[in-house]
Amino acid sequence: MTRKRWDVVPNGTQWRLTHLGATVSNHLAKQAAIDAGVAAARANQPSQLLIHRQDGAIEDERTYGDDPFPPRG
């Protein structure tokens, strides 16, 4: 099953949560956008949340449900 992709991206001085390129929500703080992204990804598993830096580079990637490559522990 294909994972749904959610992105937390900068939007000027604010932060935006997007899905399939469309804006889902806008937030004043990055952490608020991350929290909204985590909630959306958990509710729509299997999902992937990509958190970007202010310069647009990927800072963190989180996978929820059915991870095809779980780390060995």
C-alpha cells in the first residue's frame, strides 16, 4: 500500500502543512504545524511526514504504519 505524504514547509514567516501539494492548514509556529502533521499522518496510515527547514531542505522524516524498511534493533 502506498504511503500518504504530508509536508511541513515554510510559508514566509509562518508554516504550512501540505498534502499532495495542496495546503491543509497554516500555522504561526513550526511546532504547531508539526503537531498537525503528526495528527494527520497517524489518522491516515500508512503515512510519511516530511519536516522541512526554513531554507526548504528536509530536516526530519517520520513514518507512521507499515514501514517497508524498519531498522534492525
